[in-house]
Amino acid sequence: MATTRTNLSDFDLPDARLRRRSLHRLGAGLLTGAAASLSLVLTPATATAAEAASSSTAAPSSAAQTAVDTARAQVGKPYRYGAAGPDSYDCSGLTQYAYRSAGIELPHSSRSQSQMGTPVDRANLQPGDLVFFYQPVSHVGIYVGDGQMVDAGTEDTGVVQRSVDMDGYDFARRIA
């Protein structure tokens, strides 16, 4: 097998930080389970975050699936306190934007969102569930399946897809 070295600039991503994040995220999504022992070969192509990350678990409703798809489409956009899209987000602004696309209005506050819907045990999470962090609640993400969530964390991370098992996980609520 021939090995070709490719410069990151060949991947049509706007800046070095985004290139590193996107390629790391793409590689992490491809190297899971049995595939972890396989070689990863990247070719110059543009993949959206939604294409690079998909779930094997279906959302319980079309509204929840729309919210998940919308949240995933925001991956890579910047974090800005108080922002609710479409160009930047804070955590509750992202979940508000995602559910608004499904016709469901949520307040722009993680604490207020944490009082909506019905409680869900960690073991029963389904795509579209809102996951809340810290006590008192001060962060929210949207569960997208396979132990992953999409959230707007900080100015350093922006909107990302990552494990729901981060420090501070408190509880979840099903909105749709």
C-alpha cells in the first residue's frame, strides 16, 4: 500500500484551528470499535459535521430528529455568550435554535430549559434529549445518540460534538 502525505491546507477548511478540530473530529468518528485497528487514509474532500458524525439510534420523534440534525449542522460555529444563531451560539441558544427549527419554542436559559419536558434516566437517553450540567444548572447540550451530545461550550471550543460523559453531568429531559 502506498502512503501519501497531505498538507492540511488541501482540506479547504478556513483556518488552522478549525482544520485541526475538524480532522481530529473526523478521525475520532472513523476510528471507533473494530475499525480502531485500521489505517485511516484521508483524501482531499470536504465533509460536513453531519456527514462525519451520525448515530445508529433513531430519535423518538420527527421533532427530536429535526432538532438533532439542526444542532449537528451548527458544529464548528463559534461560541458567543447570549447568542442564539444562526452564526454563533451559547449553550441554551443552540438548543433553543435546534428545537425552534422543529417548531418547539424553548427559553434562552439552561436553567429554564431544565424545567421543561419530562425527566429521563441517563441509561434511557435518546437523540433529542436535553442534557444538563452542574448544580445549579448552568450548561445544556442536546444528546445525539451513541453517548454523544452537541453543545456550545466555550469561546475556545465553539459548537462541538463530544461525549455526554463530561464532568458535571446532572440529568436529562425529553422535550419531544
